[in-house]
Amino acid sequence: MTRGFVVGKFYPLHKGHSFLIEEALRQSDAVTVAVCERSDQGISGETRARWIKAIHPSVTVLVVADIMQDDDSAAWAKYTVQFLGYRPDKVFTSETYGETYARLLGAEHVLVDLKREHIPVSATMIRGDLYANWEYLHPIVRSYFVRRVVVVGAESTGTTTMSKALAEYFKTTWVPEFGRTYTEGKISSGTPWATGEFEFIADEQNRMEDALIGYADKLMFCDTDSWATDLWHERYLGARSVSVAKRNAGKSDDLYLLTDVDIPFVQDGIRDGESIRHAMHARFREVLEKEQKPFIVLSGDHDVRLQMAIQECSELLSDNGAGFFESFPDRTRRYD
């Protein structure tokens, strides 16, 4: 049995890495990929390992501490045998150091696309400008870097209109409000609300996000989310729900856009009415401030709101993605 080996930081994983791994799979009976992790990296080794395993499910993935000098091939060869527990038969790299490293391991070296002619990108290039190199990321990896913008607000304040308009402007995906569809189906029954229904709505809202975020282009817009579902639980059942709130735990929300109540109320047959709008708007703002969520209030007519939202969303992209690699904590989220 031929045992292939690939090692790297995969910081982040890109299509050039995948090309290397696929070549290793083509020439080997079994492939192990080692992800080298350092404490100063903004994206954990475990997150990078999950990317690799999701895209290349047949490989074995290890996360190892990056404790050796990059240019010390002898030390790396010794360390590799320690964490693998064996000497691989083939080492696959796209680097000049690969020949010496493989020889010291007693393995055959397979050099793959050294000049990056097949896939002209490197992790260094991506860290320098994530968005300019967006096309070189697999959708699973892109999902991690998508900025998630949630539009929330009281009834008849234009959340759906705003979500659609922003998605059209930025040419990306938006997530409809599942709770509205559920409510339309339920309302004629006249039955009271139950916590289990809000749990279901929150779960479905999350699933729709999961399904659509892989298609998003840098930004994704959500017409409400599972966090807001908990506030609607409070509205109809009198208190927030621990079980509903858990549906939003661990998610990274980059910006909330709170739509104001300064536009006319339109009754569509399922809304509570004008009287509840101001109370719900105040409650949304109170909780957003208390929980220190990043948000702005969108006021004025649609065009004014849209320009304000576009400016704020563009600001999220202004660092070219550098923040993910420098200062952001690891974004542990469903989308990995």
C-alpha cells in the first residue's frame, strides 16, 4: 500500500491546495494531510482540518503544532515521523524544500505545480487580499468568510424589501423569513403559539442560511434570523426561551440593520397591527444594545435607507478580509 503525505498551513485552504491533495490521492492508496497550527493564527487548525475533510473526505487529517523552523528540513522530517508514527512512501508538495524534506524522510518527492501555473494563487496572496482572490476558494471555505448581515424590525417596516434590494445591489444571496411562511400556514387554525413552533422556525431559518451561504459572494443578507425568533417568542408567549436562544448560539453576526417604524403600516392579513410596532422596535433596539450586537437603525424612505445600508455593508469589506487573519477570533459557526 502506498501512503501519501501532504503537509501545510492551509491558511486558508484554497483550490491550489485541493489540486495538490487530489494529486496525492491519485498516486496513493491512502493519504494523510497534516495541518500545522500556531497560536498567533486567527483561524484554528481544527477549522482548517474540517475544511479539508469536508472537501476531501477520503483523506486522514491531523492537526499538529507548528513548532519547527520552516527552513529546518531535518527537524521537520524527524518531527513528521513522530506525529505520523511511520515514514510515508510519497511526499507531495508545491515547494522547493520538498525534495530535501522527502529525502530525509526516506520518501519519494512528488512536485506538483511549483510555478502555480495550473492554479495561480497562494495563501499569501489570499491573506493579502481575500476578496480579490475569492474565486480560488471552495464554497465550503468561502462560507467561513462571508459577512453575514441580518435585517430585523417590527412588522411592516421593510425588512424583506431591504434584504432583497441589498442582495440585488451586491449580487449575492439573501435568506427569506421562514417564520412568515409558517405563520401564513398556521393563522387560519386559530390555535395559540407554542415554544416548539418557535424552535422549529429557528431551526428552519438556520437551515436556509446553511443552504444559501455557499452561494454568497462575500456578503449574505438575512431577512430576520434565529436570534430575532426568540424576541418574537417573547412577544407571543410573554418571555424569551432558552431553547430557542440556543439555536443562535455560536453564530457570528457581522451587522444588524434595524428598520425603523417611520414608514406607513400596511396590513397584509397576518400582522398584529400598528399599535405593536413601536413597542417591538423599541424592544429590538434595547436587546441589540444590551447584548452589544453591531447594529445601525435604518430610517427614512427606502432610497435613503438603502444608501445608508450599502455604505455600512461596504465598510465590512473595506479591509479586503485582512481582519480574518490578524485580529478576528476564530469564527466557530455552522458553516464550516
